[in-house]
Amino acid sequence: MNLLYAQAGGTTAVINASAAAAIAAAREYGLGEGGRIGKVLAARYGILGVLAESFVDCGEIDLEALAATPGGLFGSCRFNMPREDEAPALYARLFDVLAAHDIGGLLYNGGNGSLAVVAELSAAARQRGYPLVSVGIPKTIDNDIEGCDCCPGFGSAAKYLATSMREVSRDLASMSTRKGRIFVMETMGRNVGWLAAATALAGRDPDDAPHIILFPEVPFDEVALLAKAERVLTRLGYCAITVAEGIRRADGSPVRARTYGNDMHLRFGGAGEEIALLVSGVLGCHRHYAAPDYLQRSAAHWVSAIDHVQAQAVARAAVSYALEGRDGMVATIRRLSDTPYRWDIVPVAAVAVADLERRVPREFITDDGMQMSEAGRRYLAPLVVGERAVNCADGLPVHGSQALPMVARKLEQYTGFAADLVYARPQPPSAESRLDADASAGL
Amino acid sequence: MNLLYAQAGGTTAVINASAAAAIAAAREYGLGEGGRIGKVLAARYGILGVLAESFVDCGEIDLEALAATPGGLFGSCRFNMPREDEAPALYARLFDVLAAHDIGGLLYNGGNGSLAVVAELSAAARQRGYPLVSVGIPKTIDNDIEGCDCCPGFGSAAKYLATSMREVSRDLASMSTRKGRIFVMETMGRNVGWLAAATALAGRDPDDAPHIILFPEVPFDEVALLAKAERVLTRLGYCAITVAEGIRRADGSPVRARTYGNDMHLRFGGAGEEIALLVSGVLGCHRHYAAPDYLQRSAAHWVSAIDHVQAQAVARAAVSYALEGRDGMVATIRRLSDTPYRWDIVPVAAVAVADLERRVPREFITDDGMQMSEAGRRYLAPLVVGERAVNCADGLPVHGSQALPMVARKLEQYTGFAADLVYARPQPPSAESRLDADASAGL
């Protein structure tokens, strides 16, 4: 059988480390004649690449370079996959493609929504008697996959944000004034505050930044925020605040989110600026506001070594699950102890955790709702530990910018549901595949 | 004589490396009896610390920890120093304090405005026959000091921004779509585009990010921007744009800057969001927008090694100038060749370069005004080279959080011009000096 790997959802600084580890593990099982696996393929742009029959042959991919590169080298997608009863032709196409390429194992590397795809494909394969083992490899900087103690990608984003907050606090301290200076950093996290929470690691003492963290899990309390900010400003002359982009008022409305033009999809982003304007306006202090945005999920120059190791470990376990026939499972991380930090990988049924959303538990947040508790710090601390050497040339990180050898197509072009999305990639789809523009034509 | 070091203006990731090198050089000349220097003192919060007579005795400061810490450990200030004829009592106080502490050399570490202070103090000392040698140590992430080939602090900010842009480009490439995705990163730089320019190093090819750079030096051309963004989106499915916060329209008005409330001071920030909204609105693509803000000037975990070396070299040279009596000079970096990169330190008169502003020359920018030229790249390339090991504990950088031994006061409290500013620091002024809250009372 051939093994198919695919990436889905927002990428992380270590998702390519998972890709590299999956391919390495498959190579160790033996590829080609005499091995347990025929080929390792990677779909371009996740499940859309399956529909498009757009596969990379990973036999010769340089794994060391791949493991150090942010983003998703094979391409990722955001695609709300319909259920089979809603789009039977789409599923028929998927299995036609899988059959045409002798694919017996699917490794889907994504977050909550992607695990639903694993569960759906697992059920659909069983129903039609197709011999497919679908396995999930968890990944999300949001850290919100239920049943997974921590999600690969989170530790690196956490390390980046906590480091940034600590560094900025030195800048703030050097220019504190009686008028006061607030600094707000907005983190990603629409519904969950894990990334905002992670900045708590920047300090150890109540005087250390961040002095205030605003979580989506805690209804926004303007009066309490202003009172605490004023106390900190009076004491220190500056105050550092972390704001999750998805903070909400008690009635559930976002503190800042907008729709634009004809697009009624609610866009987050700007909550940090809103808080900076509010606090500086009321308290009459200076303000600065940072929004690291994509920087926080692609900072491969500063990954957490433990996160990088775990990203590889879940991928290796997933390959084992695929070969052991553990269909519909996700390779999750289980914590065995905080200190020393011990963990292992255990399978969890994708159907049991798909589409759920793990929020920061209340006991991880202090009573005032604006800081991490000791229990929360104990949870976070091990996830950012360790640094990795960065391969640089001319002072900048070298990424795995390699050609992607495409597999020849065997079927007609797909014309069904979502075909517009499936073929929605311009030419060339990325700088890496420029050499293969012909092979990937159509994607 | 005693030597006084002070920090002024916005801090950088390497200004403390200058501080550490100045103190180290002074120690090498010999401190105390038998040495050429009595004590090395550091003023808290720049020139305000001189007025307040708030001095740290640097004899026992841990220099290794100091050199790795972002922000300005001794405190910095923004203070538009009046000329002596405007505020004679202020100058009388400054020289009373200098005399009371036997200060014969002043090392002022700052940007354009700070070099004006060097020139003023030099003139004022000569006029009253006070034996002071004032020397400037350049520092600014803005890279806009005239007469200095590059400014310590810039190379590290440049490396951070270029690295971030390169990393994000991998994320963008993995999710390109036909609808298109734009990413805008806003850099600091009110009047000069050096920081925006630096992101050009992220790519080598026209397909590489950033595809567009908007400089304050080039009048903003909306039509040209939209046309280029559309071409890039059509080709790649994504487009990365760097926007300097201070970009202006042809009539000189900022693309985005606001005044708030009673404060009529123009605040920049938001130009990147403005561009993101404009392009996505007109071209109908997805958009994301990052504003690294203070992160770009305090990212000590990712400094340019050559910048760190130069920050130390200018400080060491400044100590020599002070001992050689080269009053009113700035220790500037002179470029001898691009490849291999060769440079040395030369003295330039502060009065000749103070308050000027070096902009990105037109020949460093391509004809279309939206990218760096080959000449510009040749200038930038050597400034980001080299990495430094980062001392971490528990996965985060360790900073020099040390007690600051304060020198006993000898004079009455200052009550003159700007006394409110001088004593505008709350208690404790920073976490580092918590142990010395009594000694630094009043500051």
C-alpha cells in the first residue's frame, strides 16, 4: 500500500517537522519492493489535493531541510468538508483517487476540524469496504484539541510570545515615567486563550510583565481592567497587557471584531488596539500596541525544542498506527508528570474529539481573571523548554526550498462539488514548486 | 576624573552591549587609585538622571549579563534639552552635579537628538571652562544618524524583521489561493524607511516576499500599489507587503496617523492596517496584518552578531576619545568595503550631524519605488550577518536582572525647569532596582 500524508488548517513552526518525521518513519519501515510501504505521497493543499489528484512523491525529499522550515511545504487548506450524505460525489471522487494511487493509509495533520475529516473518511471507507486506515496527527498553535495534553505547534508559539513579552518588558522598564506607558500585545486565539496565557511565562513576580492577561474564557470587565492597570502604572510606571484577539464582553459580543463589505464572516484582530486605546484614553498614559499575527506561528528561528520533538513523535506514532490498522485514531500527547516533565503518545478516537474546542480551564486562571494561576504555570512551563540550532546563511535562516516531484495523474480532472476551491491555486502555487509548474498544472 | 555613561531615546536590542563595552573599556584603563579613571558611573534615565543626581556605580555590574539584555538597563529618556540661553539654571544644575561627582567624561548613547545634547554640553563646558569631554555613542534602530554608515541597533532590528518576513512567506505560500491572500507587516520608521527596507533581505527573487515595500521616502501611489499587488496575487496567490509606519501621500500627509484627545502630538501606527484594508477591499482578497512594534527593537534572542560587535566597538572607541580629550565627537562606523565587509570607527563632530536625519537614498530603491535596488541590498546585506548564543533558563532568555548600586547624593533636590520630568519616575522605577528603592528615592 501507499501512504498519503496531508497538511490542513493554519500552519505552525513545526508542522513540517511532523511531515519530515512521518516520511522518515515510513522510510524506516521500508519503501518499495520488500518494504512494508510502497510510496509515501503528500497531498498538495490537504484534502483538496486528494480531490485534485495532486500528489508529491516524498521518496527523495530532503527531510533535514524540511524539518527546519516553517509553513506547510506541501500546502495546506481550510475546507469545511461536507458529510458523505451531503456530497456523495465528492466522497466517490476521493475514494477513486485513493484507489487509483493504491493508498491504504492516510495521515492527516491538522486541528479540530481536520480530525473530523479523519473520522468522516474512516467511516466512509468502512462503509464501502475500502481498505483505508485514517490517522490524525495533531497540530495547532491554538492548543485546543480535546484529549491532547498539548498540541504540536503551541509550544513554539508560546515560547515566541513569552520571549517577546519578556524582551519588551526590558524596553518598557527603561523608559517608565510617572505619566505611565502601557504596552499591549495581541495574540491569536478566537475562542481560546492558550496563546495569551503562554505569555505569563515571561515573568515570575507580580511586578514582571505581563501584568494583565485578558482571556476569551473570562468575560471582559472594563472596570476591573482599568483598576488593575492603574495600580500597576502607579507602582511601576508601565504596564504590559496581553490580549487574546477573541476577548468578549459578558453578553458574548467580541470586544473588537468586524465584518467588511459583502463578506459577513466575522474577522477578529484589533482587540489589542481597542484595549490600548481604552486604557490610555482613560488613564492618560502613553501606549504602544503590537500584533505579531502570523509571526507567532511561523517563528522557526525560535522554536521550542520539546515542541519540535513532540511534533515528530506524534507523526512517527501515526505511521505506526497506520501500519497497525488503528483506523480513525489520533496520536495524542499524554502528560505523565509536570516535574520532571514526562509524556508519551497514546491513540484517541478522532470521532470522540473532532470539532470540540478545549478552553483554558478556570483553575488555570487567577481569581481576578487576569493572570495565570500556579496550576496554569505548571501546565505551561515544560512546553517551551529547549532551543534548536538554526541553519543560517548570510544572517538569515535557510529554509527547505526544494522542488516537489509530482506524481503523474491517472484520472480525469475533478469537476464536482467545490471544484472551484480544489483548483483555486494560481500558477505557480509556490516558489518551491516553480520547477514543477507543468506537473502541478491545474493546482 | 570619573566617567559618566548615559542612555537616551528609544532603546535597542544591543544598547546594553554598548554600555557593557564602555564599562569594560574603562575598567581596562584602570579604575580607582593608580588607574586613569576614578569611577564609572551611569545616569539613570539619561540626562534626567544627571539633573536628579541619580547615578549607578558600575564598578561591580555583571557585564556579560548586561550585554545580553534588551532595553536600557540604566533607564533612558526622551527629553528635548533646551539650549543654554533658554534654560541657564538647568545648565548650572547639570554642571553643579558633574562637578560634585568629579565627572570629567560624559558618554552619551543615543540617536540624532542625543548627539545634539553632546554638542550642547560640549559648548557649555568650554564656555564655562569646565573640564568635560563629551562623546557620543550612536544608537538607533532607525539607522538615520548622518555621517554613520550604519547605526548600532539597526542591524539586529533588520535581522529580526527580515527573518520574520521570510518565515511568514512560508506560511503564506502554504495557503495560497486564487482569491489571494495579502500579508502586510508594518515597521517602525516615521520619516525614514531603513527598517522597511531591511525586509528586502528576506527574498532574492521577484517571487520571494516581500513583493512590495512602501517607504516614507517615496510618495504613496495607490494606483501603482494596487496594480503591483494584483500582478503578484495573480501569479502567486499571495502577496507580502512591508509598510513603514510613516508613509506619506504626495502632499506630505501621513497615510495613517492620528491625534488623540487633547494630545495634539501626531501618533503613527496603523499604516499597515490601512494598506491591508485598501488592498483587500479593492482586490477582494484575504488579508492579515502584523505590527511587531517594540518587538522589533528588543528581540535580543535574535540579534545580528555584527551589530552586537559594532555596538561594543563604538562604545570602546568613545571611552578612548574621552581619555584623549576628543571633546564633542561621536564614534561613528565607516564602511571600507561591502564584500568582504570591512569597517572601522572614526570620530565625527557631533555638532555636524546632530538633529539631521539620513533617509534611504533614492538609488537604494528600485525605479518603481516599491523594492530595494541591488545597491540597496549590497548596503544592507552585511549588517545582519552572524548569530549569537542565547543564555536560556526554562526555555526563555535570561536577562541581566541585577541590583543597581546607587551613588550617595551630594546636592539638594533639583527644583528647576523640567523638575516634574526629572522626578517623573514612580517607585520602584524598575524591577531591577527594587533592592535600591531607598537609594533611588525621588527618581
